[in-house]
Amino acid sequence: MPCLPAIKDGLALADHAAVRELQMGHQSGLEDLSVKEIMDRWPQTASAFIARRMHCVGCPIGPFHTLADAAAEHHLDDRDLLDAIQRDIKAGQAPGRRR
């Protein structure tokens, strides 16, 4: 179980990354990969980004954004995006292979 951030005067004292880890659950391993790494390994996941009108496919920021970063940038729920990515991966084939 992850450590919870310290509380002082009702405010959590945690950096952005720690908050993101708590929000994302940090359980699938996808949270640490960049958007580009995810689409490179599992090309079928591009549809999850496209369906949400995210322009992550081919974006020059893709190598630097995690799923949480991309969701925040597009004002989307990061858990919903992670769930969609996981569904696409499970529905597809082995990493790095194209149909």
C-alpha cells in the first residue's frame, strides 16, 4: 500500500508525482511508460487516444508524457484513460506486433 502524503493545516504535502501515483493506483506498470512507449509497444492503443480526441499519435510531446500527464493536459479522467488502454492491450495481441 502506498504511503499517504503528510497533512498540515488540511493540505497534503506531496509532490505532483506522488499525487499522480495515488490517483492512478500505480498497479499496471503502464503509469511509468510514456504515451509514445505505450503506442509503440501496443499499436492498437492508438484508438483509445483518438476516440477521446487526443492528438497523442505522432505528437512530439508523446515521449515525455505519461498517461496521467496526457489526461490532465486534455482535461480527462486519468483512470478512464488507463482503463481504456488496458482494455485495448488485452483485446490485442502481443506487444510490438502489428496485425
